[in-house]
Amino acid sequence: MVGMGREICGDLGIAEEREWLVTNGIGGYGSGTVAGSLTRGYHGLLVAALRPPVDRRLMLVKLDETVTYRGAAWDLATNRWASGAVAPGGFVNIEHFALDGSIPCWRYACADALLEKRIWMEHGQNTTYIAYTALRAREPLRFTARAIANNRVFHNTGTVAWPAGVSAASGGVRVVTAGDALPLFLKLEGSAATPATELYRGFALPAETARGLLDRDDHIHVATFETTLLPGETVVFLAAAGDGTTAVEPEALARRRARDRALLSAWSGARPSGAAAAPGWVAQLVLAADQFVVDRAQSPGGSPGKSPGGSPGKSIIAGYPWFEDWGRDTMISLPGLALSTGQASIAAPILRTFAAFVDQGMLPNRFPDGATVPEYNTMDATLWYFQAIRACHEATGDDGLLRDLFPVLQDIIDWHIKGTRYGIHVDPGDGLLRGGQEGVQLTWMDAKVGDRVITPRIGKPVEINALWYNALRAMVAFAARLGEPAEPYQGMAARALASFDRFWNAAADYCYDVLDGPSGAEAALRPNQLFAVSLPESPLSPERQRAVVDACARALLTSHGLRSLAPSEPAYQGVCVGDQERRDASYHQGTVWAWLIGPFIEAHLRVYRDPDAARRLLAPMGDHINAAGLGSISEIFDGDAPFVPRGCIAQAWSVGEALRAFTLLDQAASPVQAPA
């Protein structure tokens, strides 16, 4: 589905805009450009997660490969330098790039020889494989690879971990740095390895230049590997984090392919019978979905990698290459990543893992990469937890999970009634949920520049109260299912429903974004009101639901999601570029968010009951997977055409909501019954 020839690969600027990603299920990853050059400080062949899924370290940065064939040398690698030079320029030899399932695959034309390169990671291990195959050659090829390494945190800090020692080990080399850093083992099967400690200064990182971040990097040439590659032969390079040495596993590629097949088979088996055949890009997103699901090794009260009950702990990385696992992103993306892909078995471990972190009635906002204590500055992650549990139960009928989590949910409701952090509490005057304090961002519109929150939304945000109403209605259903008292939740839900009428802005014919804020009601046209239509139980009348969808369609809808603010609003910013302050200032002030296409399609289906029209709204995502993060969906896009992708190249809720929306369309074409 994802593939390109010399028209893309041979143009350095274009090839650098297309990035590949491989992951290992524990937070580690490899990522780079189609051209082979580094454009971000986050790029590397092995970024290891030392405390899954966080504490990530850039270890093997890249390989600078050269092939000598028929007396001529052919570069495969490409480097940009701070001087402006591009050397070597191996991108000109790329004849074709494609994703083979989840595996990035290059073909290099070297005269009449054709060399193939593949990259993948071992699931559950901080191990990367790079395989080279001589697909076509008249005589042997001499293959040389210079290993460029580091051992720093994966954020570019401007430091370099100079190796304390590079030594021969088990046919490869072992690289160690001072202190307690994890060693790196490198091996190319059948090769001669020559240790080296040569500093390469001044890698230029143009993507970081554009983002106003540190755009230079230094790394170390730690070893050179040389071997002869016979026609039709494959050799495999291995990079592994750890103290011991690791053998090249001959079945590693077969395991990766088998995992891809199993993922696609599970998804195919979960699709409703009689539905139309899915386009190829949807299958590619199913594989992308697996990249975000990770082990979480820090569940309190449990052993590493396990929740208190002893089952494996799970979480979801919000986005690659720089995000950790966030509570909000996890709960929003879980139905699409797990349930829509036929991977319902991973949903319960994720829900149980997060239950262990509930504190004062709140789910964590995020787990910072270098910290041991999660952050709790979120008003909505906790409410999305109810929706994730509701979706999981509807898909699986797992009453055991529901019974285990019900006390946690009761405690959450109780804390919201009496009040928890940041002024989050139920207003006794109208039964609506309010929260917020100066300098703290609590909703998904959470950009902050210094001490200034760009969209503070203090008061009663519209989506928070749509979520609150749905959480109460879910508790009514959960209590009835478990034989628990439902009356308290029924009463609170009825009161919230009656008060929700206050959100209606009759003059504008859509909802206020926030009520009872420091300056009264906020009337700016934003997409948050969509959740009052798309969530399972709408607090709006059918006429108002349609008006909301129409207002968002007119001003917010784009090919790749919804704008976060209407262009007619004075604060609108149509391009999300520049340094971090400029980008954060525009992050929720007009920038398009891909994940919002899910609730919009769901709301559109509810109002218009036209699956064909809704399906056409989703189709542009099929084109997007060939740009930016290949095979995946970006975090954000400019609000102005041509809607250039920005932010993370692969975002969990972008992928999850596209898959969930496709599943809704599938079900609209062939309705199925939920489990009893």
C-alpha cells in the first residue's frame, strides 16, 4: 500500500519529509527518513526503552553503508552536515521504497546489482535487525557498514555519550560508556568488525531547525563491519541493548512477518460479515495500531511489567517519536487500537493498569519519561476512562472486568462530587462539572507557553460535561448489570441533562465552548461541542445535534480532521510552525487535529444516517499514509490549505479514531449484535 520510486526517493527534500517507524512493544523504536539522513534528534535505528515504556535512550543512531561492486563504490547512506554539505549522498541510489507489512524496505540500484535493505525490531526486546539481500548481482559485493552510535536520552540535549570502551565480543563489538549506561552490542553476521572511537561532529537536523529546537548533533563512529555478500545471499546486522551478547536470530524476520499476519487475521475476523472489502490503507493502519501498544512496567504494587493482580501491565504510547503514554490519549485511542482491530484482549490489561494509578478520583495525565511519579493535571482523562470501559464491555461482555473496576469508578464519582485537584468538582447549583485554576491546563486543549495557558477553559467546558453526563449514564448501566444501586447516578444524570441546556447559544445556533468562566460564557466556535453529539448518549435534541454538526462542517472540517478554532475567530492561526513558543500558541488555535475525524464521522452518522457520505470524509486518510509518517497518521495539520502535516509523525488517537470510524461505517453497512 505504501510505496514510492525515484520520483520521491531521488529528491532529498521530499524523501526527508517521509519517515518510517518500527517499534518493539515496550516503548523502544527505530525511526528515520526514506533518504536515510537524520533530520531529527529523535532519529535512530535503536532507541531503547530501559524502563518500559519510558527512559528511552538513543543507542545505535545509523549505519553508513557502502557497497563495492565491479570496481566501483556505491553509497547507501546519506548525511547532512552543519556546513551545508550532503555527504555521502546515497539517496540517489534508492530505486524503490515500500512498507512490506510493517517492515520498511529499500532497494538500491548499484549498476546492474540490486540490493535490498529491511529494518524491524524484536517484539518485547530492545533489539533492532537490519537485513541486506543481494537480489541481483553478477559477482560478489563487498559490503562495509560504519556503525554510528550514542547513549544519550532520546531528547536531543546537545551532549554526546563518549564511549569508555569498544571491544570485540562474540563476533561483534560491545560498546560501553561511563557510569551506569546500558551497553550496546553490535554484530553483522559473517563480518570482520574493527572497533573505533571517532567523533562525528555536526550532523544537521533540518526538521528541528523548522521547529526552533537544537538542530545539530554529534555522534560516535564505534566500529566498522566488512563482509562479502554473494548473489542471492542475505546478511543481518543486529543491534541490542544489554550487557550480554546476542546471536543473530535466523527466524527473527519470520516472527515479525507472522506477527503482521496475526494482526491482520484478528482484524479480519472481527469485521462484521457482509461488509464491503476494506481499502488497503485500513489494513496498513491496523499494523500501525500495534506500534502504540506497550508494556508498562511501573504499576504500583505489582512486579515489573505487571499490574497488582499479576497480569501483564499495558499502556499506549501517545505518539512517536517524542510522546510518552498519556491517560487521555490512551482512553480515547483504546477502542480504535484494540477493539476495532480485533485485539480486545489487550483492552482489559490497559484498563486494569490505569486503575492502579487512580488517585483522588483522577487518572494520570501522563507518565513523564524521566520521572517515577505520574502527573495528574487532567480533567478529561478520567471521564474518557468510563467511555473506554463502556466500549470494552460492549465489545466483550466481560462482567469480571466490570465488577473489578466498578469500585474504582464509584470512587471517581465520589471524588468529583466532593472535589479533587485543581478545583474539579460538581457544582451543587446545577449538577455540572467545573474545574480549573490559573496556570494549569486541564482539558485536551493543553498548550502552555511559559506560565501562560493558551486555552485555559476554566469553568464548565462543553465536552467535559458531555463526558460527565455519559459517565453517569454509564454508571447507571454498569450498576444495573452488576445488581448494584443505580438510583444515585440516575438522579445526577437527570440533573446534568437538564442543566446542559445552558450550553446552547441560540444566537449562534451551536454550543458555548465553556460556561461560567472568569469572563462568562466562551462563544468561540470550537470542535469540543461535537462530543455532545458523538458520545453514546447525547444531551442535545436531534435538531440541536444537527445544528452542531452543520456548524462544525462549515467552519472546522478539513480533509484530515477538524480545526481547533474557526478561521473567523480573531485568535485563529492557520499555520503551526516556528519555535516552541509560536507552535504552542497555535496548537489549539486553528491547527487541525486528525483524531477529531472520529467523533465528527460518528456525529455525522447519527444526524444524517448516510454511511456513504461519511465514508468519503474518511477517504483522504488513505492518501495521507504515503506522506509524513509512512503507514500511519500524523498528530496535527495546518489549519490553512494545503493542510501540511505537523507534530508527531504517528499519533495513537489519530490512528485509533480513524480505525474506529471505519468500524462504525462497517457496522452501518452490516449491523451486528453486541454481546449479551
